[in-house]
Amino acid sequence: MSPLTVFIVEDSTTVRRELLATLEECAPVHVMGYADTASEAIGRLLDAHAPCDLAIVDVLLREGTGVEVLDALKRADSRIRRVVLTNYPTPLIRDHCLALGADRVFDKSGEVEGLLDYCGALAAGRA
């Protein structure tokens, strides 16, 4: 099983650091970079010279939103898989993110293990 190349879109340095450590320790991933604003994330994710397998996107960012990132990836017909990791997994936000091409929406406070399982399944070709 080859590791997934992951890009994190998260504005909290603490959350990003903890997520990176958890992902690289507990899932078959290599985190290739991060962004803390929507515009930076869109630029990096649509850069053909820096492809990744999976984008993990927060909804609220320092500038812009993760919804903007999802929308840009959908409009670009990007093949990057995407999941949302948020503190606000309301039904409305889940439905909106899924409509914009997110494969899954995970709650930061209680579904990180589900994210790790998803990464493992994606790396194994089952997701």
C-alpha cells in the first residue's frame, strides 16, 4: 500500500500540527503541505506541479472558507479527493459540502478516527 499524498487546509497552527502528527503516525499518508487561507489553498491545490491525492479542508479559515476551496476544485473538475474536517458538522454544512464534491465530512471533536480509517481505506483502494 503506497501512502496517500495529503494537503491540509486549516488555519489553526495547533490543530494543523496535531492533525499532521496524527495522520503521519496512524495512517498511510505523507502530508505534502498546507494552507491557512482559501486563496492559497486553491492556488496550491490547482497547481499541476504539486499534485496530491487528498485534500483535508476546514470550513472556517483565516481568510475565505473551505466551501470556496471545494467550489474551486469542483469547477476545475479536479480529481483530488476531498474531505471536510470541521467543528461545525451541521446537516446544512454537511449537505452543502457534499454537494460541492466533498467525499466525506468529519467532526473534529469526535470523528478523527473515522478520518484515519477513510485515509487507510483510500490508500488501500477501497474508498
